[in-house]
Amino acid sequence: MTVPQATYSETDFFTYLCDQCSTPFCERVHILNLVLSYVDDEYCLNCLVSMQPGASGSIDGPQTPVSTETWVSQMLTYVMARDCFKTPWESFETAACPGKPIHQCFCG
């Protein structure tokens, strides 16, 4: 008798929910929240980007918009320069990310 293999679902991969829009997000986005000192309330990648200075929905008003990919790249430079963020970032397994096959994951 063969035992059916469990499939890796999005609920297994995304362990956090955005406090603004309820979108699930992964450990790496959680790390980005910590970098920005969001601890009590945490946000998905889209909400994080939209809240940053210069974003169309930010407090500072619209300026030159930055793409999500550019923003993550800038944040990653900071993350990789600090072991307290770099270590958990690199230890998180992204192979099962449901966003990667559809090019909606900029984290890994």
C-alpha cells in the first residue's frame, strides 16, 4: 500500500497575514517588516512598498514611484549587511514559494 504524498500548500508556506489587507506572506517578508521596525502590525510586500516614502499611498504623497522589485533589491542590500537579518533570510527555504513560478516573488 502506498501512502499518498502530502502537497505543499500556500498555507504551509505563508505563515503570516497582513494587518492591512489580510494577504498571507512568508518569513522573508516578515524579516522586511522587522527591518522597518514593524513588530506589532506586519504587512505584506505590496502594502510595505505602498507605505514607503514616495509611494502613491504613502503619507509623503506621490513622488517618483519605485517598483516592488527595486524596493526589495534595496532592502536586500541592507539585510545582507546585517547578520541579525542575513542569517534568518538565508536559512529560509524558498523552493516551495508559490509566487516563484508565476514571477510574483522578489525575495529569492
